[in-house]
Amino acid sequence: QHDLMRDHAGTFLMWKLIEYFQPQSILEIGFGCGQSLGLMIEASKECKRIVSVDHNFGLFGGDNGKENFIKLFPKYTVDFIEIDSKKLNLNEQFDFISIDGDHTYEGASNDINYYYQIESRREWSGGH
């Protein structure tokens, strides 16, 4: 377990929601340095589909942010999509969507409005 990922009340709440509901598919908008994604992977023991979207996977995790993450969680398959979330077009639904990308009002509003449409009926969303 990675204690660094549970140092914040909101992060702990997301951990518990995912642990309880066990979503089968997760979409993360905004990789950052990978802490939230690592938390979601640890909490969702039976998740079959994990997608992480960011416009630059190396921005907060250094040049090797994505590669460092893969080394920490080698047993999990994550589809990393490097694109601005406003340009992403997914034709599938997700049980849990974490929105933590563009923190401007316009960016967050766009993400929420678009991704609300692709949540499954048993969905849960999180953001900060």
C-alpha cells in the first residue's frame, strides 16, 4: 500500500467509494503524477478497464511520469491517452469517472458536461 495516496480527506473518500462500489471501468481525466490513479487501482480490485487521459503525462511526474507509474503497478493494464480532454471522443461508458484535469472554470465545466454523457447507469464521479 502507498500511504502517500491517502494523505487527504477527499482522496480517502474516493478510495472508500471505489473500494465499496468496485467499478468495472474507470476513466481518469488528469494524470498529474499518478497518485489518484494509483489509489483507484489499489481500491478497485476487479476493475476490467482503466483509462487515463492527460495532455502531458510527464508534466508533474517528470519526463518519465507514465513509465514510473507503470513500474509501480506492473500487474495492471492502463490505457494512457495523451490528448487534451476537450478533444477526446470516447464511444464507451465508464462506471467511475475522476475529473482532475483543467482547473479553470471553463475547462472543468467542459469536462463535467462532456463526461456526464458517458457515465454508465451505475456510475460514480469524483473530482477536485
